[in-house]
Amino acid sequence: MKPTKLLAGIISAAVLGGAASLGLSCLGAGTGPDLEVDPDVKRLSHCDPRDISFRNEQEGWLRTACSEWFHTNDGGRSWREDTTLKEMLVQERESRSSTAQPDGSEASREKLLTLTDLLWLSSTEGLALVDDAPVAFRTEDGGRSWTRITLPVKTDSIRRPEAVGERLWLCSTEGWILRSDDAGLNWKELPGTPFDESDGCWSLSFVDESDGWAGGQSGALWHTGDGGETWKRMAATDDGPVTPEGSDTVLHSWHQLVRITPLLAWADTGNGRFRTTDGGKTWERLTPLMERVQELRPVLVRQGSRLPWVAHASGEARDESSFEPVMEFGFWPWGEQGVLTNNLEFFQAGAKVRQGQIISAGGSRRVTLQGVDGARNSSWGWADELVFQSKDGETWFVTGRLPTPVVRLAALESGFLLARGATGELFRSNFRGEKWEKTENLLDARDFAARVGEPVPPVFAPDCVLSARPASLTVRFGMTSCGGGTDSTLTLEFGEQGASAKVELDSVGRDWWEEPKKIQRPLARQQAEAAAQALIQAAFRAEGPINCTGTTKNFATLEWTCGVEGRRGGPLELRMPTCEVDELEPADLKAIQKALMSSRELSDVPGFYSRPVAVAKEAQRISKELLESP
């Protein structure tokens, strides 16, 4: 078989095979699913949720990373902007900034106060703690109004609060411990704190109103039997998270403590994750929970009047030992039985019941979806010019609008969306489906055709360089980042008698006065064709999930000429997208983090594939081989 036919078959199989492996939505891609959706439901924010607090199963509050506040009355199915808490913090900031300091200056007006915790002691009583400020806000009417409470301490970072009934404790990295015996209305500083500024308090956990532990920054663990009035240092073991007094063992802070019973407790420390079953006398080191389970099944555990804690249910048993605390941030109680994650996933009894979004309530209008396609745990539908998205197949919201009615939409595994309009033009959107632009990119046309099951359109493709004579293939490639970038060029030329290569390689880290490395040399025909084939295959392979969050972006552009007429093709531009973290699926984020932690390139992670990364990597390899070969 001739090289050009072989390559064309490889490209077609790769593109079509990628489409077949994606799996279309069960709602029926490209068909009219007869689903009626509300066109008045809109997405309110793209920012990640940072703090979520529900006082019951229906009413809750949410703060985003952009300091937006939202409120829900229907269990998180829809949200509206809530300015009460935000205005409360703005007023607090303004009052602090107008207060003269001891040196006569004014406090910085740029200080942005945030809430560290919004916890509910009952369905009506709640407490909101402010980061880096000696104040709290308290409500007795379910959040309709709030009263400012002054804490009897200096400003510093407050660690996570602890509560049993109406008794609450707060501690700080500055060393102090506060207690309230009336649900946060009045506070007193406990004089017997075992901590100070050099060894601050990091975590508290009480099993009742009297029996509690406190962990410090230096690795010491303390016990109280009188609600925090007095403390006694606990016995330590050399191989556990506790550091013996006077020992030379490296000190490890107690990031979080969860006491389940007087004997059973868990701890996340600077030295790892541990469990004790004998009240802290001995400790068992465990691997992190996230590394031992394929998928968390978070459940809410309540014990009497204590604040609830989130756990992972292991097995069918429901005794204390079957619940392992999920100490990582990003899990919040939801009503009496539910758990909510920072991805707005709702769980009940360990089973996911729905995927939420920060969306508005709808209206009375309804439109029927004309078709649906799905990829990466999202479904996309269309009705005339409107594009809708759903994370769970039930709740739909408008995400964008095309300038022409949509005839067909294709959701790609890479996260991109393609749509054909009534005018026959092809449009492309990056991840969210909000902004659409017309595209005439060769790869977009092929990806769309492969996804919807249409014949690949006949276009002038770069694989002609493998058979036409004369011919040439030029690849411009490199990367951009905050600290600069590179811009290199590789040209392969094919004549009737032979082939040649021209390289201009821009190296990372070279000084500004240094010139790129250059070389021009003849090549064996077989070597040149193998290089061209590798580059074209890398450019035409179907993309998988893409890491679009980094500051380093690869790019590659292909141009080619074929035949004695010198017919030109391209430029075919391959560029990495820019996106926000909330556009990626949790599984994608975990894979990205794992790759970065293990110092692996993302292109080596199974399932991930980015065309510009692959082409730039291949062009870099070929160029270096040409420069280093004799």
C-alpha cells in the first residue's frame, strides 16, 4: 500500500474510531428527544463554590471564589443573589478601615473580609465567623437578620469551630481558646490554654460538653475533661502523629481531629493520616482516603447534639468503625441526611441524587429540544438558536446563543462544542457553550463529521506531501507562558530525487542575545516521510480531555504545498484553550493533579490528548535529532 493511502486510512480510523468510543448521550444524539425545557433558566456564576451552608434540606447559602453570595429555597435546584451577608461584610470592612490605628494611620481599605464558616446549631440559630477579624455574626431567625458579636481576642486566623449543643469552642494559631455556653451569644477566653503564639491551636474535637482534645502546631496533643478550663498533655508514641515531650522527633501539626467516641478518633497531620482505637495511646498510620477508594460515597453522621461530620461509608455495617471521616475540605451537610460537595453534587445515604449548578429559577415559558448530544458527563441540547446544558439530564439551563438556528450540535470529548447552523456554516465554542465563532478549520470540519456520523468532507489535507512531488510541510511550534516562550520552525521538503530539512529551534531558557539553533541538511526520502507522517498523525488524532488551566500553552501551525502547481494548504492552527477550573470534570482535575505530583507530562496520562502538545512535542523531537545527528 502506498504511504499516502496508508496514512489517510490511519487518520480516518483515528478520527472515526475516537467518535465511536465517546458514547452518545442516552437521550439520543441528533434526535428530537421531546424534552421541554425552560429558556428562562440561566447560569448565574462560573466561579467555584467556596463555602456552602444549609440550615435544612431546602434553604441554604453559597459563597463563590468571586465573593458572590447566593441563596436557595428549593434545596439547591435554583439560586438567587443574596446581598445580605455580602453587605454585612462590606459594612464591617468600612467600619474597620475608618478606625484610626494606634500609630495614627487608618486601616487598609483594601482589606477584603470573608466568612470562614457559616454553621447552624439548629434550624434557626446560626453563627458566621469572619476570617482575620475578631467578630462573628449570629442569627436567631434562620438567616433573615444577623447580629454582630465582638470576640474577646485580637485579630487572627480562627481554626474550624467545634460545637456540642449550645456550647461552642474556637481556637486560633495565635494560641487562644474561646468558649460560648449560649450558642455564640457571649464568649469568654479560657485562661488555661496550653498554646501560645509559637505553638498555635490547629484543631479541636469534643465528644460531649466536657471531654475534648486539642492539637497544636508543634505536634503536641492535649486533653480536657472540663470543657477546656484545664488541659493535660496526652501520652505520645514515637511512631504516631504525637511527638514525645523532649524528643528529637520531627514535629508535625494536627491539621484536623475527628473524635467519634472516647476511644475512636481520626487525625490528619503533617506526618500523614492516623487512627486510634484506644483513646490516643497508640496510633495506626493509614494511606490517604482519596488514594484508597475509587469513588467517595459521602454520608452525614450525627451524634446527639454534636455538629455533624462527613464520612465515607465502608461496607454495609453502620457502627462507628464503618465510617471514615472525609477530612478534606469541600464537603458540607445538607439537611438531616444529605451531603453536598464543592462541585454541587448532592448525596443522600452515600448515593448521588443529582448534580447542581448555580442557576436561576425559571419562568412559565417552555421550548422543546430539537436534539441532544453528550460528552464528559454533560448533555447539550438545542432549540432554534439557543444552546442548553445539563449535568444530570434533568435540569437544563441556557448556556449560549448562535447567530443562526442550530441544525446539529456535536459535543467532543476534548470539551469543545461544534454546531452547524441553518446557513450551513460551522461554529465552534470553547467548553462552556457561551461564545460561538464561525470556524473554517479543517480539523473542526473533520471532527464534526466524525462525531455526527457523516462522511469526512473532501478537503486539501497535508497528507498529500507523502506522495506529491514536489511538496513541503512546515510546522511552526512552541509554547507561551508567564515567563516568556519559544517559537521554532521545522520544514520538510520533498523533491523528485530526494528530501531535505530546515530547522530553527528556539530553546527554553536561552538568553535574549542568543540566536536560535539553525540547520539545513539533506535527508533520506524514507526518513523525511516518516517525520511528516508522525507530525500529521499527531495533528489529526482525536483529542481527549485537555488541561486548559495551566499558564503554559503549546501551539503548532501546519502549512503545506503539493504538486508542480504549488497548491498551498493551511495554515492549520492548533492552540490550547483557556478555561476555568469549573469547566473540567472532577475526574479530569484529579488526573491533572496526579500527573503534576508525579512529575509526569499530561500527554502521558491515559485518556488525555492535546493536538498542539503532541505536534509540538513531536516537532521538538525531530528537530533535536536532526541537530544532533552527524
